[in-house]
Amino acid sequence: MKQRNLDVYIHHTMAVCGGFLGIYAILARFNVFGSAQTANLIGLIRDLVGGSFIEVAIRLGACIIYVIAIILATILEKRIKRIQMITIVLEIVVVGFLGMIPTTINPIVALYPMFFITAFQWCIFKGAKGYASSTIFSTNNIKQTVVSFTEYYLLEENKEKERKEKLEKAKFFGGSLLAFHMGALCSALLYPLFGIQTVWWSIVPLLFSMAFILYQESQEKNMMCMESIVK
């Protein structure tokens, strides 16, 4: 497998996990999306205007945790070589913990660990092949897929190179979308059977990502050995 292909496999497999966690949070925690902050911050403003200051504090806590995760991921990425593998291990631990939090706890508080780990994942697995793509939500992936396909069809047929680049970009972002929503579909199908423990099934795509990373590392070592022999 080529290095660039492995990067894509890793990214798309993490997108499966992102979609799985996204719909799990909605099903298990009363329609709270635990992977992003847009809805949380809008809810914070609503609660502030409505005078629900306890809810404001809870939502503010979720935002602070999200920001802290981004800061930590940004720092650690620059200082730790195997940060992708460490992120997956950390995510497995968090996922294990999430499946043990009872439904009686405030849904936003119950998702504090998810706010942390999804923000961390977003910073570490932020794209492949030179494309910036989220593995935890879909908005920009939809935009990039549609824009790239549109630009592909607008280009004249004699501009073969540009058309090929646009098509490749559209396929990458479309693949991210497909992977994310396949994960969401699996989570939705499993939830009636496993309830809050459904989140443990997200470990499966995480293990696949880990396997791809290990294979990638072995390929890089083999290439380095070959280069040293040639020299």
C-alpha cells in the first residue's frame, strides 16, 4: 500500500468512529451532540437569557473541556512522535468509561469525556493527502464534496489534470462523508440492542485505525532499512 493510501484509510476509519460517537451521544444523552460546540454554545446563550445559570455553568464547562483538549492536542502533537497511536489508546479508555456513565446524570455532564476526546481526535486526525477534513462532523466535508464535484464538471474536458485533481478531492471528502455516516448507521442499529454500552462498539474502528498505523510504521521502517542498504 502506498503511504498516501494508508493515510486515507486511517482518516476514513477514524471518521467511522466519529460518526458512531456522534449519533450515540444523540441517542443515549437526550439529543445532545457531543462532538462539536455550535449547539452547545447556542444553548448556553439560550440558558443565559432564560436565567438557567446552572445549565449555563454546565454548558460552559463543556466548552472549556473542548478548548483544553484542543490546546493539549496542539502541544502534544509537536512534542510526541506517536501521537496518533496515543490518541487511539486514550480514546479507547474514554469510550470504555462512557459506557459506564448512567443515564440519570445530566446528559451534557455525561458527555464531558466525549467533548474532550472528540476535540482531541479532531486535532490529531485532521486530514490526509493534503486535504483538511474533520472526522467528527460533516459540514465542511459536505461543502468540499459538492464544490469539488461542481468544479470538476465546470472545467473544460481539455483541462485533464485539473479535472483529475478536483475529482480526487471530491472522492476523498465524499469518502469521509460516507465513512462518517456508515459509523452513524452502525451506532443507530446497535443502540436498541446495547443501550449506553453501544459506545463500546466504537472500539472496533479504533482498532482498525491502530492496525493501519502499525502497518504504516512498519512500511516506513522497511523503507529506511532499504535506503540505508543502498547507501
